[in-house]
Amino acid sequence: MTFKLMKLASQSQLSSWLPSIHPQVWIFAIGRFLSEVGTGFTLFYAPIFFVNQLGLSATSVGVALGSASISGIVGRIAGGSLADSEYWGRRRTLLLATAISAIGSLVLAATNNFTSLVIGSLISGLGIGFYWPAAEAVVADASQIDNRRETFALAKLTEGIARLADNLGLAIGILLAGFLIAIIGSYRWLFVIDAISFMVFFGVVYVGINETEHQQIEESEKTELFTAWMAVLSDRRFLVYIAVNIFFTIYISQIHSTLPLYFKNFVLVESTAKAFTETTISGLFAWHLVFAIICQLPVTSILKRCSHTLALTVSAIFWAISFGLIWVSGIAPSHHLLWVTLALGVFAVAIVSYTPSAASLVTELAPENQRGVYFSINALCWAVGSFIGHPLGGWALDQPQIITNSYWLGFILSVAIAVAILQYLNRILAE
């Protein structure tokens, strides 16, 4: 009876929030969904294609994919400044980002060697760099209501809806990609489809997204570019958050680049003593994202009652459990598929408890007229995480299997450091 009452109360509270969500969030979520369908075609299959089909080493592929972080840093810095500019704004920055990303996907589709892989990665990284500060700022702008405390709770839910669209699109893209590879056996078409999805996203933004109200700031509140960046870099609370956020982005990079290749080349199906097929990997990551979709709004609704640091600490604990299960899947004598399935399920909870809380914390810390710059630096964490995580994962996969399996234990130890930083952040936020 008590559980039923709690469930009804939770549903009532969630439904009360939905009318407050700006219509542009729903339009933007549709665009993100369509774009992520294309991304799902390539996200988990790119390292398998470049290593097992083109014959590049896992380390070189990790370095090439990590090189996207270099251009990504440039894009994030420029994108944050453009998003805050009254002469350019969020909308134009998003249009520029989707156009560049489409070009990058077409270059990757034509890749035949390490050099062209690096060029395609650099272009794609630049597009992603321009995209995230503007995308996060659009969602944050649409999360503002009169009550400050309610604004931050609504920001978590709004960001949760945006992430829900991302995960749903990725899940569908991954499943379709698995079937497409099984039918035609060509990975290159996956990148072409990804480019098309970016073009569709361009159309949604062009037609359906209006410039948000950040341009209506009074003249006295406007800040020179250099002064804005200096103000952000002197924000001690934000810099501590950035330090711990890099840990999370390194963890996420392992899911995107290291785990697909690890499942393909190192984890065997005991009934056949062979590696997982592309169809199996497709099903596994689709399960991961479907479970993330199922958990997204309930987890977001639960954690909106928690402080940001507590929500991120919960996420860190789930990350540690996930890496432990991956380690077990590599050394267990049997039931490898079961261990991997459990690990990807826990990874899903770790991600959906991380992303809305991290974004809403940045919204809380950032002054409205500097929100693009704050989200730009926040997005740099993803570039740094990829720059570290992709080559590190590639190096681990090129080592003897005992080292590769032990690689996951290092991440469990790193979670303890992340939790310690979060406790320090909680203390200075309280001050």
C-alpha cells in the first residue's frame, strides 16, 4: 500500500513538471533523436571496423579517435563564445555544428588508412565541439522558471528528457546497424547514414528552433570575452567540478571505443568458443541503451531530490560496480554473456544518474550571461576524457590478455578518487 501511494505521488509530481517544459525542448529532443539514430550506426562499430577490417592496431585507432579531442577543444572554446554572442547565438552555432559533423562522417566513410582516419576524426571532433555548448545552453535556457529551487529540479528533468531522446535514437541506430552489417557486410554505409542523420538534424534546427532569450540581457550585464573566460577560470567550485567530471568522461569513452572491441576480440561465447558476433554486440549495446531509456526519467525524478554531489556520488558507485562486472566477464570460466549483460545494465544506470545531474550543476554555477562559456568548459571535459580514454583503451587492448583484463580494475580504484573529490566539492558548495 505504501509503495503504491509513493508510486502515485511520484507520477503526479512528474506530470506536474511536464507542462512546464518549454516546447522547444521537445522539438530539440526530436532533432537529437533523429541525429542519434545515425550516431548509433557508427558509435560502437567504428573501432571494430578500423581494427578488424582496415587492419590498424587498436592503439593507432585509439590515438586517431582521441585526436578528435584536439579539434574538439577548439570547437568547444569557439562554440561556447559563439553561443553566448548576440550576433551569432545558440541556433547558428548548432547549424554550423551539424554541417561540420556531416562532412566528418563522409570523410570517415571514405577512410582507407591512418591519415584519412585522423582527418575524419578531426573534422568530426570540431563539429562535436561546436555542438555541445550550444545544445546544453538551449536546454538550460528553456529550464528557467520563477522559483530558483524549482528551476534546478526542472533542469534535471529537462536534461533527462533530452538524454532520453539521445538514448532512444542510439538504441534504434545500433539495432539497425547490426542488421545492416549482417545483410550487406559493409561498415562504410554506416558512416554515410550518420552523415544523412546530421543533415536531417540541421533541417530540424533550421525550421523548428528559435534563438533563445539569452540575447535579451541588459547591456550592463554583457561581459567581454576575455573577462568572461577569466571569471570562469577563477570559479573554484566550477574548477573542482571539472576535475571530477574528467573522470566520468574517461569512463564513458571506454563504453564507446574500448568495450565494443573488447567484446569482439577478448570475450568468448562459451557454447562456441568464439568471439561475440556483430549481431550479438548490437543486441548488447541496444539492451544497454534501452535499459537507460527505461531508467532515465525514474532515476532523474528520484535524484532531483538529492544534491548534485550526492547524485554524482551515486553515479560513481555504479561505475565501479560496472567495471567490476566487466572484469568478471573476462576472467569467468562461463556465463560470459550474462556478466556482460549485467555490466551494460549497470553502466546504463551510471550514465543516466550522471548526465542530468552534471548538466544541472553547471546551470546552477553559471551566471546566465556566461552560460555558454561555462558549458564550453564543461564540454571540454569530454574532449579531455576522450583524449585520455581512447588511446589508453587502445593500448590496453594491444597488451597480453592478463593485462587487458586487469585494466578494468584500475578504473575501480579511480572511482575512490572521484568520490573523494565530490565530497570536497560538496563541502565548498555548502560554504
